[in-house]
Amino acid sequence: MKGENYLYFNAHTAEPAADDKAMMIPASTVLGVAVGVIAGTVDVDAIYLTCEGFVGDGNSRASVALAVTEGKIVEAMDELTAAINSNPGDGFTVIADVANGVFCSDHITGCTVDSAV
């Protein structure tokens, strides 16, 4: 765990207290980032980040949908990539924290967490 960049997501407007409201994942588990379409859902103002799930079986997946300001997908993806590849001194990077209004990009405006296993 030491030396790994962890990515923090909080999709709730208050302290997370329920499933699929917040998660922190190792940056090394990110499998990909897609724009606009995932699982048959079309949303041209969103970025979808998929990561390995929490069971360790190689088949499970978790995901986060990041809401993006219209017309700012490229800028948001660039800043998201920089955050994923960063080396923070405290070990984790806030990607989206809705409760505190903190985002890794000025163009990311919200998120939805799916910590499915």
C-alpha cells in the first residue's frame, strides 16, 4: 500500500453512510475511462471510470460516473488523467467529493459510485 496513489470518490451531499456513496481505490486498479457511453447508457457529458472490483477474482468491476460541464470533456479527462497519475504526499487524491465541493477538475461537477463486486 505504501507508495500507491489512492483515488477518493464521495457521491453523497453529506457524510457517506450507505452503499455506493463513497469509495477509495488504488489508482493501479483503474481499467479504463470512457466518454459518453457505458452499458448502453448514452451521456455525452459524463466520464465513466471502471476499476477492478473488491473480491479479487479478476471478474468483478466497480465504476464511477463523473458528471462534466457541457463541452469540457477533453479538459476534464486531461485533469482526471493527471490526478490518477499523481504522486500525492498523503497517499490519496480526491477525484470527486460532492459533500465538500472538491473535484480534481473544475469541469467535474458530480459523481455516482457503483462499488458492485
